[in-house]
Amino acid sequence: MAQLAYVFIPLKEMTTIQQEELFQNLAIAPSRSFHPDRCRKPRAIECDSFPFEDLSALAEAESWRKEINRPPYHIHKWWAQRLGSVFRGIVLATHLTEGESVMDAFYSRVQLLDTVVFDPFMGSGTTIGEALKCGARAIGRDINPVSFFLVRNALRRHSREAIIREFHEIERDVAENIQHYYRAHGKTGAAATTLYYFWVKQVDCPSCSEKVDLFSSYVFARHAYARKHPRAQAVCACCNNINEVRYDAETAICAACKTTYSPQHGPARGTKACCPNCAEIFAILDQVRKQKEPPAHKLYAKLVLEENGSKVYLPATDFDHAVYAEAQSELKKARNAFPIVRIAAGYNTNQALNYNYKHWHQMFNDRQLLCLHVLGQRIRKIKDEAVRELFVCLFSGALEFNNMFASYKGEGTGAVRHMFSHHILKPERLPLEANLWGTPKSSGAFSTLFKSRILRALDYCDNPFELRIINKNGRKSAVKVFGLCGPIGQDIAPDYCSFENGARLYLSCGDSSFTDVTAKSVDSVITDPPFFDNVHYSELADFFHVWQRHILDKSLWTEQETTRTDGEVQHTDLATFSERLTNVWRECHRVLKDDGLLVFTYHHSRPEGWCSILEALTRAGFVIVTTHPVKAEMSVATPKRQAKEPIDLDIIVVCRKRLSNSKTPRSLKPIASGIADARAQVARLLRANRSLSRNDIRVVVTAQVLRHLSSLPSAAKALALLDNGKSEIEAAIDDIGGNGL
């Protein structure tokens, strides 16, 4: 599908006629209330008419600017965040009955009266927030304390005025102190502020012992759209002067030392390096492992903001090194300046450990540690708990962009590439050090994140909106529709008893295989479970956890040094993953009303991931009643862009309890029936102009096959039929992929 250009048009910029046309098209339906008693017949989400094409189009628009379109779920980093528009549709369709229009309700002021929604894997809080917006009461639980901390702060009731006032008080108390360590001289020698410092990793040559700079290219700064804006910056291979070159220049002459060099080719060549001094070629990692500490770094350049507002790339000077040395000296005087916690081995941490990063604080340089200490110490003094915790969330955002695993994205886009652009802790050979407090022209700074994350989230919670796609002059545009619900910030129940007595929101941190929720009290379970794969959120979340624990003085939910626990569902071992997921589904079965639905989103490229889902659901007493494909994840996610056959679809899996007296219809040919249903769904997606990869088709087919297999009485029989049907399924995927529908 060709990429659609979504344009967000503020109402104040529309003409009167345009506004009249818009409101005729977007006429908000009157407030509609739904009581769970009327939901005993089939729900809208169980029907073939479920509008997954419309929701996918909305999700597509949301995904390009997710931090703007659903800001509460992005005040803090979380992984595999799902799209709010999809989950609003799921929440509504799970409680609407057959024949009621999901999209009409989507743009209505809906109140799901006395309806309780439970999410046992709440992650960034998407289900919880969307349920609250629909007027439901919500229970959220997650085993990871960072998730709990994020959702707790995103959805609790806040005073915008108090938050802004506290920010200005923090600014008054520490901004000047922090900025002192980012002072610089501009091009003419006048005072300037450093936006970014550029560093390069170094290793010793095994032959001559000279330090080798690990540049793969001497071009360190270029525009995101280099062909249109070809100007780039390259460091001289001889004297470290900064030269302006074309981004693709093969030769350059240094303006300072007149040396001719190749900007495109540095000493680092993949996993190996060539020493410029003696021409020895050696394995970089072998040299790193010979040391006891992480590789050294050399400061070689900076980007400064001059007093007239211009930005200039300059080489590092003696003054810059003196400022850094001053920060090092001050850090040595500070007491308990940062958390000292070892990094445990794991799939997502081993690459950092291989580079001798043994403690979390080693991912920062001394200036970063000092400035984080100054900022964290001030946040610790905030008396109001809710305000203090929200600023710790903001502090975590600053951590994400201000470390020596961050890198430079360049000009024409957000300058700082945060450390989690890959799902591993990847040591960066050319780390970028940003100005922690920041300026209006900074990226990833504490002050700019306050505006882009915290204020945006507070505004959204006070006045939520949905997107609606309209056609204007032959172009698809997304406009914001307000007035569909009231403010969503809530006072969070301290325990389940308080929730039972009428509170609207209850959050807890712990293993979701056992909860304090009353049996058969939940109307629906709506969630996004972890995958069976190698990405372990807890291994990555520890990066934030150790600092949160440090600032909050080991608060109740941060007593443990790590977020890793034995009860995590996410696991690389199939049997362990299936067993733990089964236990959570069993708890969901216990708390769910007999006529309630379990609905979750899922996709996987490996058969094992689907087998485990089928086995866990069957063993827990659920049967799949339908599945729907829908737009998944973020359109710009790095893992997606790097995949050969990226998965752009999630599957919405809708389940009911397998009651002892139920007469679940069983297909005589579950494989063939599933393939036939998948063909129909793929045809609908193609008619909606969605481009599908082979893996997209695979998830649609596999999900429909699992739906029919789940009606069998045992998981063993279902899995055996699935295994025997591999060739039939593969042939169908090939046929559908060739559009032989």
C-alpha cells in the first residue's frame, strides 16, 4: 500500500465553511450508555462485520505520531506498545451487541455502565486508558514494576498547575548548575551553549598499542534526507578538525591541516579494525575483552548554540576538556550520586556485558552522572508523592536519551537516537552526549521532554480526542475529534476492597497468575500478552528501575534491585512460556463472568509461538470464537524496518469460556475451514488497499486455523492436527500471497 500522508488540521486553521463541512461529517452521536445485562447475546467483536479495516486505517494514522495521538501511554518508555484506536475499538466491540455499529459508537460519548475491564499484562496502560475513556471501570496488573510505575503516573489524577509550578521551581534550583557543564565557546570565541558532544570509542591496537578510534566513517553528521540536503560534517582523520563535506564525498581536504583523506572509510570495518599507525587488522571485540573496563571514549566534536540562535559544528577544544574535567572532579565529591547495581546476564544484556559494561552506571559518562545526580537529588525533595513520581517518570525519559548508548540521528529529525532503538543494549561506537537540561532547540532533554511528554499527556487526559480520517481534495487527512469523553485521570484505589466499593481504577504490581480479584466479577479481559521470543522487557526495564529505586528511596514497589522475576510469562523456553501463560489465562477464567470475553492481540512469525497460545487457551478452559486482523505496532519501529518480511498486523483473538454444558460447534475440516475464513479476511484487507507481506498472510491464516482447532476437546489433538496440516497451510499462504483468493 502506498504510504498515506495524514495531515492534522487544527480547527482554528479551518475556514467557516470547512468547519461546517467537517462537523456534518463528524457529527458526534449523543451520549450512549450500555449496561452489561444487555450483553448476553453475541457481541459485536464476535461478528464477521467487525470493522477491522476502519480501525486499521485509524491505527495507521495514529502510529506515525503515536506520542502526540496517545500521549499518556508514552510518558515513559515501554516496549511493544499497542495502538490506542485499536483498543478503543476492541473495548467498545467487546461490550456492544450484534448489530450495533462499532464505528458509530467509536465517535459517540459512550458510557459502559458498571462494566469492569481487566488487563493482566497492562504494559504501557493502553487497555486501561481506553476502558476509562469508554466509561468502564478498570483493573490493571503487571509483573514488572516499571510498567506499574508508568501506568500509575500516566492515569492518576494530576493538577496541571501544580506540575507546571514544580517544573519552574526545579528549573530555578538546578538548571543553571547543570548548564554550567555544557558551556562552550562559539565559532568566534564568544560564549555559547553546547547542544551535543560527539564521542568515539577507542581500543588499543594489539600490535603497536596505539589508540584506535572506532570510526567506520568520518562523516558523523548528515541530514535525514541527504540527497535533498547533501551537506554533512566529517572529522579529519589526521588532526580532528571538523570539515563540511558532501554526505557521499569519497575524498576531502582538511581546511586546517590540508590532509587529503576519505570521509567514508574509517578504521572500523564491521567487527574488525585497521590501525592507522601500523596497519594491523584485528578483531575489535577481542581487544575489548582483554580490558577490565568498558572501552575508552574520545571527545572530538560538539554542536553549539550561539547567542544569535545559530547552530555550529566545532572541534573539541582544551576548554571543552577542562569543563569535562571539572564535572569529573565534582562527581568525586558527591555522596551516593548514582545507583551501583550489577547488570545480570541475559539475551538483551549480554552484548553490553561483552563490552565490559558490568554495572548500569557505566552506561553514562561522568558529566552525565553528575548532572543526573543534581537533577535526581532535587526531584527527591518534592513533598507531594504524585508530583514527585511524575517527575521521576520524566527523569526516566531523560535517561533514555542521555547516556553513552545514545547516538546522533542527524539533522532534519529528532537529533538523538535513544538507546532502545534496538531491542538489545547495543554499545554505540559513536555515542552522542546531549545537554541534559536542554534548550528550546534540544532533543531528548529534561526541559523539552517536559513539554513534549508530560504537558502533552496532561492535556490529553484533561481533554481526550480521537482521530477521524476524512477526504479533502482527494487527500486523506486525520482530524482530531474532541468531546467523546470527559477527563480520564483517576484516584487509584489502594486495594481491591476499595475498588469493589466503587473506585473506577485499581492497579497492582505482581504475578497475574494469582490476584485478589473476586471470582466472576469481571465483564471482559482485554490485553496484549508477551511474546514467546528473545526480547525480555525486564532485562531492558532494569535500566530505568535502578534509577527509580535510587531516587524514590526504595519505595514499596521498588524494593528489589531487578525487575526480573521467576513468574515472568515472557520466556525463551516454549514449555515454560506455555505453562506460565496457561496459569494467567486460568486466573482470567476464574475472575471472568461466565458470559464474559477474553480478548487479546497477538502475532508471531514462528509456529511455536502460535502452538503455545493454542495450548495455553485450551488448558485454561477457553475456546477461540473468532479472530480479526488489525494494524499492529508502530509504522516506524526499527525492528519492523529491518525485517525482511515485517509483520504489520496483529490478530485480535476473541475467546469465551468452554463451559461444561456448552455446545461449541466443531469443524469437520478445521484446517480447510480456517484457510477459507482467512482468504475472506485477506480479501477485505486488500480491498482496503493494505499491502500485506508473506508474514502478514501467515498470521491471518494461522489465527483462523487455530480458531477452528480450539473447538476440539484437547490441546494434544489440536496440536497434532496443526502439525499434520503444515504443508496445506504453507500451500495456502503461497496461493493467497499470489492473490489467488
